[in-house]
Amino acid sequence: MNNDNKGIGLIADIPDDQRPREKALSMGMKALSDIELMAILFGTGIKGKGVMEMCREILDDNKGHISRVSNMSAHEFMQRYKGIGPAKALTLLAGLELGVRAAAESVKISEQAITSSKAAYDYMNSHLFNLDHEEFWVLLLKRNLKPLREFRVGQGGLSYTAVDPKIIIREALISNAGSMMLFHNHPSGALETSPQDIALTERIAKAAELFDMRVLDHLIIGHNNYYSFHDDGKL
């Protein structure tokens, strides 16, 4: 290695039996730790720090929770971890975003009935994950609780989204839905329900009842967690 690359920490410098790529090829991706998966994405470390050490420090800084990293923007990530440039930051964050989308898609293609708040969260999280503004979505369900389709009703600012219940009922009738679930996100990550959240949920639920449809749940999406009106006895 020449002096220009000193301290960069290539994966090629890691002993053969410890290299993440070789381990993945022989044992599969699931055998790798979060640090090893990150190392594959980064490829190299930064000046004065090898790639495995760099990945370990990033995870330690987030108490081992890779989900915390996935909530960062590229600019936040680079500001927090000096020496990491746009290429590395975007490569890692793109990989994490693909993981989120793959998880959501696996739920959708299975065509399983949505029978719990966790299943609803897994199904819809990719639409509301890591947004810097509020959005309100509706998931329409068949009589057997299998998904019909989802659609966005409103998009707003940091703490408010205008929602017209008439649009929701119209789309539900057009789709011949048997029931529905409501979703909106809180960019702050806080999961507390506001009086406006409760009032809107009640309005939509009462409107749905007039057409023999039920609002089964309303989920508030935070940072890798959620609040369920149904689970809390509010629906």
C-alpha cells in the first residue's frame, strides 16, 4: 500500500478468514454481523481508521442500533462522522433504505391478511419511514382483511396535515373496501396523540359506519416504532 492510502483500511488488508465478503460467499449474508455488512458497503475505511474499526465506532455511537443510522440524512451522517464523504454515506444509507423497502415488499407480496397493528406497520412503514414532513395514508382492506390498495390523502408540514374524510370514503366505495386502516407520521418521532388526531379518527370512523365499513386502526408512525389507536382501546 502506498503512502497516499495509508490508514484507509481496505477489506483486502483483513486476514482471509475474517473478510466479510469471503464469509458472505461461504456462509451467506445472514451469517454476517452488522459491522461486517457495513464494511462490505463501505469497502474502505477513512484516513487513520480501518473499515472495521470505523463501522464498529459508528454502531457503538448508536448503541448497536443500525435503525438509528437509517434515520439520518446523508448530511447528518457526514457531519456526525467526520472523514466520511458523500459516496460512503449515500452507499450505506441507500443499502439501509433498500432493506426497509424489501421488508415491506415481502409483506405485500405474501398477500397475508392484516390482522394486527404490527402487520399493518410492517406493510405501510416504507411509505412513512424517515420523512421530514407529515403525510396521511389509508390502507383499504377486503372483507377477509387482505389488502386492496393504499393511497396518500394528505401531505403537510412538520406537525399538521389537512385531511378530507370525503376523499377517503369516496376511494373506499370505489374500491368496494370492507374496512380500512389509517396512518400518519410524526417527523419528531413523538407518538403522543393530539386532540386533532383523535377528532379526525372519530370523524372518519363515523363516516365509514354510514356505508357499512369499519376503521380498524389508526397508526401514528415514529422513528422505527408506532402507536396504535386499536391497541390502546381508542378504536
